[in-house]
Amino acid sequence: MKIAVIGLGNMGQPIAQNVLQAGYRLTVYNRTKEKTEEFASQGAQVAKTPRQAAETADIVVTMLSDDNSVSAVTFGKDGLIEGLSENGIHISMSTISVEFSEKLAAAHAEKGQSFLAAPVLGRPDAAANAALRIIAAGPAEAKKTAKPLLESLSQQVFDVGEESKTANAAKISINFLLVSMLEALSESFLMMEKYGLEQKQFLAIANALFSSPVYQNYGTIMAEQTFEPAGFKMSLGLKDTNLALAAAEQVSAKLPLAELAKSHFENGIEKGLGNLDWAALITCIEK
Ligand code: NAP
């Protein structure tokens, strides 16, 4: 089985490494060519365009920033959709909108190709340890073909059905839960400080009840104010909050908490905090 990985950023690099480790033949493409060099030295083929990468592969994995970058690489000049064979599979692991996921599924189906949405939970260290959690959706046959590959990149694969957009909506909802946690924990920290309780002391009490790595990790980042270097930038937090609001609008659902967090992120970004970790939401609220 031949695999192409397009997008060698913080997440795509460790994913491509694990594709090699799992023994697949790998082709890589990245807009900035320097990032392909270490893969060339390990025996991977380097493609000059997304189309060329797709021509070499049974499955093309894209791990790019957002809708715009996945669109450029798929539908732009020398895009992957023109290189992928009939029966070829495009797996999109990026956090993209529900609407764009539907567009990708339809465009690939028109060409006799398959589209799988497989967004991920976990940061770059989880990707490096093949410990991501993947939410997968798309045609059953394509999921069956892709299963060993997805399993080699993750600790768990959730199959949420045949419609790709369900996987993207689920990923967006998980990020919305994280945003809600950041908002609630920030507000609690700030109130309890006014009662004279340090953030770390309050976190110890919260952890006794919630005992989740999510509260532990983000609570510690907030209490210690280690917002740099950002594991996940506030600007990306705003992107994902907007994705949640758009996904809700599509099905006439309401996310008032997302509206609140959006306004806090926007204020923070206006004040120049956009490159800090999104846990700096507490600073936006405080200000
Ligand atoms: P990243 O480090 O910023 O990498 C982005 C990749 O997209 C790079 O390869 C970049 O190429 C490429 N790219 C951007 N715009 C492009 C364009 N117009 N045309 C072609 N290529 C373009 O991002 P990341 O952290 O790997 O995140 C990738 C995706 O995973 C995002 O959707 C993110 O929301 C999601 N995600 C991230 C995390 C995390 O903790 N980082 C966790 C879960 C999910 P260049 O190298 O040329 O810039």
C-alpha cells in the first residue's frame, strides 16, 4: 500500500514518520520544500506538486491548517484530486468545517474516488507517539481499506458513520468542550483569587473532583502562566470557535457559550495575544 502525506507541519511531520515506521511506501509533499528533506533522507519520495503526490499513492493523507489550505491543495493548480486514481482515497485529518467536508466528499465521489474525514484529538506529542484519537467517517469500503493505516497512527479510532461531516462536527464539538472548560476555569480562578485562594490551590480541589488531564494540563498552564511557546495558538482557538458556531448554524442549534468565548478571544487577539496558547483566555477575561 502506497501512502502520500501532504502537509508536514507540527502534526503532519510526526504522522508521516509513523507512516514510514509502519512500513508503508511514503511520498511527501509540503508547500515549503525544506520540511521534506529529512523524509527524503529516510527513503521517502518527494513530490513536486500535490497532484504528483497523489499519482504515486493509493491513499493521500492531508494534514493542513484549515479549509483554505485543504482547498488549495485539493482543487488548486496541480491539485491532488487530478492525480488520485479512481478508487483512490483522500483522508483529511485537519480540523475543517462541516460545509467544506461535504464539498470534498461530493467532489471525490464525482471522480469515483473516496473521501474520509479523520480529524484527530491530541497534540504533536501524541502524534509522535502514535497515540492520537481519530474520529473517522466516510464510505464503509474506504474505511476498511484505511483501517490499518489509521490504527498505525493512533491509540483509538472512533467510527461515526458514512457521512464525512459527522466526524468533522464531532471534532469541532470536542474543541467546543475544551473552550467551555477554559472559559469556566478562567472565571472560577479569577473569582476565587478575589477570595484569597491561589489558582494552584483551587486547581487541586477541582482536580480532586474532575481528575481529568484536560483540567490538570490547562489549569497548570493558566496557574503558571506558561502561555509561550503556544501548544495551540489563540488564533487557532478562535478559528475552531468560529467553526463550532458555523456547524451549529447549519442545524439551527445554539452555542451561547461559544459566542461568549469568541468575544473573549477576539478581544485578546485585538490586544496582541493571538500567538499565546489559547489557555491565555483567562488573560483576555481578566483584561
Ligand atoms: P501547522 O504546524 O501550522 O502546519 C500547517 C501545514 O499546512 C504546513 O504544512 C503548511 O505548509 C500547510 N499549509 C498552510 N497553508 C497552506 C496553503 N495555502 N497551501 C499549502 N499548504 C499550506 O499546523 P498543525 O499544528 O500541524 O495543524 C494541522 C491541522 O491539525 C489543523 O487543522 C489543526 O487545527 C489540527 N490540529 C492541530 C493540533 C495541534 O495541537 N497542533 C491538534 C489537533 C488538530 P508550510 O510548511 O509551507 O507552511
